[in-house]
Amino acid sequence: MTEADQVRKRINELYKKKQESGLTEAEEAERKELHKQFIANFRAGFKQQLDSLVIVDDQGKDVTPEKAKQIQNKNKKVLR
């Protein structure tokens, strides 16, 4: 199970407990921190998807904006 899966599972556990009996202050603080972590992970993953996106027109020509190409080249160098 990945870290993201563990975070999601714990958020769901806390949500169910909140619905059934309420949360303690410590659990509410944990829930807020996990939610921040979940959103940060989601944004990072979404940004990575956008950064690797290649746009192709109807004729098959790469029309990816130059700024996006620069980001992709920078990311390739980091991975090497």
C-alpha cells in the first residue's frame, strides 16, 4: 500500500468516526494535517501530468508550447 493510499484510508477512518461519534481535538488536528498532505500530493501528481503533456495537431505535428517543452527538458535532465 502506497503512502497516498494510507493517507486516504486514514482520512476515511476519521471521517467515519466523526460521523458516528465525533473526533477528539487531536484526531481533528490529524485529520486536517492528513487533508493538507492529500491535497499537496494530488497537486504534485496533477502538475507532473501536465508537465509531461504533449500536444499534437490534426496533422500529427507537435504543437506543445515552448514553455512546456522547456519544463519537460528540465525534468528529463533531473531524472538522468
